[in-house]
Amino acid sequence: MTLFPEIRVVPFARLTQGGRWRAEAMRSYSAPQLLWITKGQGRITVAGVTRGYGAHNAIYIPAHTMHSFEMTGQVYGSAVVFSGVPDLDLPETPHHLRIRDGQVQVELVTLLDALERELAGRKPGAQRAIRHYAGLVSVWLDRQIAVAEDAVPAPDSARRLAAGFAALVEKEFRGPKSVSDYAADLGVTATHLTRICNQTCGRTASDLLSERKISEARRLLADTRAPIKDIAGALGYASPAYFTRAFQARTGQTPRGFRRET
């Protein structure tokens, strides 16, 4: 038990407890998070844009932002989950930072180590120290974003459209809307939207929508006792049979088989 259960510094090894799919599934969290990679490489998709990551990358993901974190081989690092701490003034948009300055790397590692110690401890003034260390991490993040923005051009129209689609999917994926419906909401054709998604993240628009639905289905199957027919209805599938076919096409298992193994 920590003094601030809402704030967590979670080693990557714990992200995959209960199945690797928990880390790699397309999902979102209700709190902002900062991923700090210390070793390894892979790909991460955030708001409809896929990029490779490696050691000394800091990836900031705002609350309710759709993302998937693919790991290849051994990847080490920590996820800092910010929740319940007022006045941190964290960014509203995602940022992928490649930290090449060794001193700047050490600054963040030192802050995270201190934050972990205070979270685990019972020293006098720990709550105040936790708030201050969390604030210093947010200041570190702001400064690195400012440096990166000086060197990187603004997002192009393709990334803006992909991010808009991802935001709509995250908000409405539990309903029956199709890719054509989302495209109409964004003022483009389904063909154009699919072409843009392929360009920004190597997936079709249909793939992104399906991955988000199946990710939530996995979570509900693993973490609740809700009947499969109710899960199908809650995620906008026309029938339990259609849900079963879609789930099996994505995972290689039936919903019942997946639940039995988890």
C-alpha cells in the first residue's frame, strides 16, 4: 500500500502480468502516463500514429488516448501513472521524446527513483514530497517537449486526421458505428481514412476499430463475470455469434476459450 495509490511507478515487467496481451492490446487509461524506456526496442501506436521506440525514449500519453505498446524481446523501463494529483498541468497531446543528452536522462531517473522511495515509504512529509516529485517530473517533461518542438515541424494533416479518428474511436467504440460512419463524422471518405491510417500506423481504419473493440472484450472476459452475450451487446456487435467470429478472427480463440485460459 502506498500513500498515493493513484500515483504509480510500474516496472514494464508488471504490465504483462496476466498475459502479454494486457500490454500490447489497443486501449486507453483514465489517467495520463509517462513511459520511460531504459532498454530494448519495439513499436508503439498512440492516437493512430505508429513509431519505433528504443532506449532512453520518453513517451507521454494523455488520459483517454487510444494506444498499443508492442514489445519485441526484452524491454525494460517504467510507466509513471499520474492520477489524483491536482495542478500538475500535464500536456493535453501525446509526445514521443528521444532523450539523447545523458545528463537529462539522469535527471529523470533520479526523480523517478526518489518518487518510488516516497511512494513505498512512511516517512513524515511523504505526501508533500510525492506531490513535489510528481511536479518535478511534469516540469522535466515540459522542458523536453519544448526542446523537441524547436527541432520538429508541426504534425502534418495525415497525423491530425489519424489522431482525430483515434479520438473518436476511443469515445464511441462501444457502439455499432462503422468505419464509414467515422469517416463521415471526420468529413472524409472511408477509402481516404483507410489510406491515411495505413500511412500513419500500418493498419487499416477497420483494423484500428476492431483492435479497440477486441481489446475491451478481452478485458471484460478476463476481469469480469459478465455473460458473453452481454459483452457482445455492450460493444456494439449485432449478435453473440458475430462477436464470436470477430473475436476468434483476431485472437485465434473463442471468447469462451479465452476466458477459460485466463
